[in-house]
Amino acid sequence: MKPSLPYRPAAAVMLLNSEDKVFVAQRIDNALDAWQMPQGGLDPDEDPQAGALRELEEETGIGPHLVEILGRAPDVLLYDLPAELQGKIWGGKYRGQAQHWFVARFLGRDEDIDLETAEPEFRAWKWADARELVDLIVPFKKTLYAQVVAAFGDYLPK
């Protein structure tokens, strides 16, 4: 680990459908059977909510007009990359990400989701139960996903 490296500013979305299932997708660049929610780096001086909606559209084809922001996590949530990935991802400039998380309602239909974007990042998607999220993500993000589920517990089925 390189604790002296900064965290990459980022934003992420927990997108809920009308049945309170969560959108997750599998990355193209990872052969693991791991699923994640849409997320990505913020541009310099970009508003976190605008960045979260931009990333959602870039990764899923879901435009902002198909999304209603319901809430925001009270804290920025951090995760560290495993030591073997530090130095490889993001040009080796960051130790992990500092993520601004939003929970949103999907107002569209499944047909509105299109992973064939300008720069595809995902190979498959599905709606998952929020209780499954921690088990679906790569191991180094499990604590982060537990924090996200806890932060948005009021929006999730009991």
C-alpha cells in the first residue's frame, strides 16, 4: 500500500427500479463474476451529483431525464485499491477512491438501458436485491458496499 497517495475524487449511483431492486453490472475488463454499481471519477471542479449522473449515462445509456435523485450519503466513502493494483490503475496516482454516493429512482424501462455506449465499460447487467450487493462486489470493495447499503437503508426494503 502507498498511504501517501491521494484518493481519486469520484461519484457513484445506487439506482433503484420500481421494485426497489438495485442496478448492477459486470465490467468488461474483469473476468471475475463480480457486479458493481455505476461509478467513476469526477472531472476537475465537477459537482458530484452532476458527475454521478454523467457516469451513469456514460456507462449505461440512462440519461438524467430517466433518473430521480432520492438522496445522498452523508459522508464521502473511501476504498483502497489492493497493493497489486496500486501503480497500475489511474496511472499509479491514487491509492483508491473517495466516492460521493447518491441513491436514485430509475424512471425508465429496462429497454432504456444500453451498455453499448461510446466507450463500453460493462458486459452484462441485472437488477439485484440490495442484501446481495456485498456478496456481488470484488473483495476489496465489500466494506464500501456495506457502508453504501447502510447509508441508503431508508430507501431499501426491510
